[in-house]
Amino acid sequence: MWRNQTAPAPQAAPQAEAEVNQSPSELLMTHPKGGGLETITDVQRAFCRIADGYPLPPELARDRRVLDMCGGTLPPVREPPVPPGLLMLVCAIRSGKTQLAGGFGLRMALTVDLSSTDPRNPMPRVAIVSADKDNATAAYQWITNTVTESDVLKPRVQRDTTDTLVIRRDDGREVEIKVVAAARQGTTLVSRWLAGVIFDECTLMVGGDDSVVRLEDSIRQCKGRLLPGAQIIMIGSSHAPPRGHAYDLLHELWGHPEPDRVALWTTGPDMAPFRYTPEFCASLDEDIRRVSTTRTFLDPESAFLTAELVDRARRDVPEVLAPRPGRVYVAGSDPAARHNAWTLVIVGIDDGVEPNRYEVVLAREWVPTSSERLSTPTVLHEIAELVEPYGIDTVHADAYMGDALADMAADFGLCWLAETPAEPEARDGYFRIAHLLQERLLDLPPSAHLRDDLLSVTKRVTPNGVKFHLPQTPGGRHCDYAPALLQAVTHLPESAALPAPQPRKGSAESYWAKVKRELRRNEADPMGSRMRRLLG
């Protein structure tokens, strides 16, 4: 009953006729002897059909909620239907996406083509991977509960443990459905054929310090091991940082589906209106309600910049802007050798034009390998060649190896000014970057690493005001583009530099600015200050 049927029986009952017109996943999820879902929304039905590579019926193809989920463009359909090799769904929490992913996993276990595999080899596997083992177990438990409660499927169970289910198919072959431990390099997805892979909560798999999973590496390990009909299913919520490989794939594919790669993005009210009622939405915290009912990601409270600010400032092309007359250019760099990336940022401004508009005309990085450090003379030589067309002979950097780099840079005609900004200057510089982005006065290149580095910078409120922290990011980076951009912005010419934005009234910054003004006034006239206090 989980196989698609192409024509109704001559005397088919109304229920049988409805089943005939369903895709395999629809049938599996709703059939009384399968998932047994009595209520399935139109958006969930559309998701099932897209997952199976089936065309949408006219009423779904015209549904605004379905079109919104697809980014305005329906995925291409092949004849006969072929499921997309990679399918992603981003949606609100508690909207049924894990249950649907479990259905897809069971459908793949029962239907993938095993004709090219040797029965003597380890049995093919449907792997369920998650950043949190509890999430992976939730999808697995739905599969086991569905199978064990079905009169049709239960006799097929060959083994059932807390994390492994072996099921026998119509062709006599066995397939294993297993919760697989997350591994940073995806090593748990090798050594056997894959009948499918489910990445649950894929948006939380951002790598670095935030997860043991490097999603990009895990997907790479899957390729070449997927059997015909097997899929990579990625499900996640927008209750996650707006960065990482899943976020990049969503940005690339949502609204731009490919025959073998599709990304869908929907909201709680569209996916599960029976749960996300107006009353339920009104009871949610403001941030949770925003990411549940709109297509936005949850920026951490400590985030310095929001994804919306950074993304709207990014230009599509080109990566590098050529020098133009009447422009002033400033270069900032963050040097490295063994671990972090060595970065260079060039910012261009219109001298004397109001309001000043800023462009990151070039963002370049040099990344050391695991076995070799960067060659400092080679990097300095390349930097000299990159900045020369912009009329730049001075590069601003922090104090790391300052004297040595200044001596070596001189050999290539560069003045290397090495000085780490004091904390107040660094804070003002970061606030200036935020102000430029808010006022849409800063244009960024389409660099994924620059975007991720800016979004990874966090702010911390201390008794001495706001401090900025550059955490380690995926791949061993340390927000390396952020200090290079800070150097360029901090050393803009006086005629073009924006005044530091004034803190919002009532904010912590405003309070501490007032305290500092009082302290300065007291230092200038301490006796007069005491006398005024005494006399009221």
C-alpha cells in the first residue's frame, strides 16, 4: 500500500480512488495501516508530493501557502516521477516535520532499488542523524511505533532495538533503519550503502563550537553511497542561528529549485494551523512568535548584527569592484600564520560626497592548511599587488607580529601600520559598522565567510559598557574578516568618517555614557563638584 498505483480498480470505492491519486508518502502517512494520520494539511500534502517527485494537483499548485513554501517557484517534475536527491524543509517547531521525515525514511527503506547491491555485504541503511540524539530518536520512534502498530508492517520486522530497526521488504531483502551518532567529519555514514539519510534539526548543525556535526562534510560522505531512490532529507527550524551550511543551501535553493535539489520554507500557521491558532501564537514570546509565524531566523540575544542587516547589504555580483576615480580607498588586514585565516578588506568611499556611501570593494583571505603554515612574504607580496590598483600604500592591522611584518612589508613597498585598537575605539568602530548597515550606507561583497564572520561577532554588556567577542567559528576561523573590516572603518579619512552613533536613550550605553561625562566633569573640578552636592 506504500507503492504508488497508476489506475483505479474498475469498481474502486471512493476511499480507494483517493488512495490511487496519492503519492507514496501521502499514502503511507494517511493509510489506516500505515501512519494513520486522520488530518493532513494541504501544505503537508504538498510536501509529501514534492518529496516523492510527484506533480501537485491544480488546487495545491495554486494554493498561496504552498507557493510561499516553494519561494514562488514550484519544483520541476520529471516523468516518470523521480524524488529529488536532496530535500530540505525549514519550518516552525512542533509542526509535524519530524513525523513526515520519519515517513520518508520508512518509504525509502521499503522502496529504494537494491538490485545493484550484493546481499552478502552489510545491509543497506537509512541513517537518522541529528545535532541532538533526542531529536533523532523522536523520528526513529515514530517509525517504530508506526511499524509495530500496523498489521501489515509488523510481520516484516526482523529486529527492533532502541536505535535499530531491521525490516524485510517484498523482494526478501532487509534494510536497516538506525539512529546514527553524529560525527564531525561524517565518518559514521561510510562503509555501507545508504537507502536514505535524514538530518533532523539540520539548521543547528553549524559546526565549530556549536555542534559536533559538520553538515557539509556529512553530506559529502553520503554522495556515492546513495542507492537509486535514496534521498538526503534535511529538516530544521528557524529557531537557530542564521548561519551554517543548511542556511547557505536554503539561501541558494529556496525559490530556485533544481531537478535534484529542493529547499522549502514555511511557517507554523501554514504548516500546522490546527496547532498555530491565533490564540496560541498570541501566547508565544515575541521572538518565538516572530520566527514561528514569519520566514525569519532567530538571532541570538548576544548577536552583534542580524542576518537581515547583513544580507540586504550583500551585492550579488561582482565579488571585486574595480577602482574608480574620485574614490578614497582604505585597507585593513588581520594577519595569521598557522590556525586562523589571514584576511584583507578594502573599503571605498566617495570623498566629500554626502551622505558618504561605503563599499567593501575587495575581501580576500589566505587560509593555512592542516600541515603547512602560511608563507608571510608570499602573502605580503600578494597584498601589495592587490592594493596597488587602488592607490593604497598603507595597510592597517593589529599588533600581531607588528614590527616583523612592517619590516617585511617594506620590501614590497607597503607601509604596515600595526596597532590594536583600544577597547573604546574598537567598540565605536563596531557600532559604526552597525550604523552603516542600518542606514544602508555599506555595500558588502557576496562572500560567505565575510557574512558568517560578521554574524558570529557577539556583544557582551559589562559594568564598563559593551564589549565585543570574536568566538571561534567553523573550520578553525576566529571571525577573521571582522577585525580587518574594523581596521578599515576605523582608519577612514576624517572628511569621510561618520560620527559615532549616539546611544539610544534609556539603553545601557546611554547610561554609561552619562556616567563617564559626570566623571570627566568631576575630574576637572572635584572641589566644586563636592560643594555643589553639599549645597544641593
